Amino acid sequence: MKKVYSSAAAALDGVLKDGMLIAAGGFGLCGIPELLIKAIHEAGTKDLTIASNNCGVDDFGLGILLSSRQIRKMMSSYVGENAEFMRQYLSGELELEFNPQGTLAERMRAGGAGIPGFYTRTGVGTVIAEGKEHKDFDGETCILERGIVADLAIVKGWKADESGNVVFRKTARNFNVPAAKCGRICVCEVEEIVPTGSLDPDHIHLPGIYVHRLIQGEHEKRIEQRTTRKEA
């Protein structure tokens, strides 16, 4: 089965459709699938629901899909440094489903593991719990959270082999693994593709069975914030 494609546009060909649910890896601007996001922007796919920790910044990452009004709903845990995200939400242009960060990661993991839902204490007594089933376990009240199964997962790795086994680099692993596993189709972009068998099996973070399409590309790797201080 061919997994390696020549470009992000080629890897997404025949996969994108208006109104789909996309799970996107990354945290802030770390480990985001920037090439695939750009290809979705250029394809003009709209009315998207995006499950991702946050939505990039105004002019980079998922932020470019916000600016072009291609996103209808965000399922995320952090507005971050994206002023357009905040503006669209406060003006009612964007639907937002807030999730505690650990809950969002577990919803993705559960969806990828075939678990339709799970109970958690996180969010009990807050707006997060409104409209959700409550159940007591050993005297503790929990709420039911549903697993996320996305139509498409887009993720960013460091290195992969031609079979789709992926290695992530340090904290860039973040949401990428659970996002990849919860997608019916997973497209992964990496910095380097090596021959099958080149990777130490003990170093593989995402087995190739979860990855359907793969591209290699150059990445900008922006830094979200820079902190400076005056010399004494």
C-alpha cells in the first residue's frame, strides 16, 4: 500500500469535504502540521469542525483557516495568542466547545481505542458539565465525556519510515499521537522519510497502522512567544 505522497495537496486529494471533523496535532505552534493546514486553506474546504488544543496564531497554523472563515466550530482547551479566535468567538461567528486539556487528549485517545465514552471528575460543577450525564462512583460525582472519532487527522512528526511508523521529537509529540489515532484517515507530515526498517522499533511513537498517507517537507518552526529581559 502506497503511503508516501509528493505533496500535502496530493496527500489530501479525495479526502477533504465541507463540514468534516478534523483532529489536528500540535500545542501552540509546537508540532503543528503546518503544510497540511496550508493545503486545506488552499483547497477552500469550509464549515470545518477542528478538534485541537488551540488554534495557532492570527497568521500561522490553524489561524489561517480562521482568518479565511473555513472553520465553523473549534473543540479546544485554549484560545492562546490568537486575537481572531477570540474576536470570532465573542462576536458569535465561531462555535466553541471548550474542553479541559486532559479531557480533550483523553477524548481523542478514547476515540482511537474504540471507547465511545468515559467518566471523569474534571469539570464537575462548572459550565463544562452542563447538559452531560452525571454519575457517582465511590461517592465522587463524574461526568460522561464522549470519545472523538474524526473524519481526518492531520499530524506532524519528526521522522518516519516508508511504512508510516513515526518518531516525534521531544515536546512536539504533544497532541499528535492521540489526534492521529482518532482519525478515520490520518495524514502525517514529517521532516525526513527513511527506508522501512531503519527505525529502532523501541523508538517508534506512532505505529504505521495508524498512518494512511505521509509527506516530507520543509517547516518554518515559528516560536509562539519570545521573552526578553534587560541586562542588570
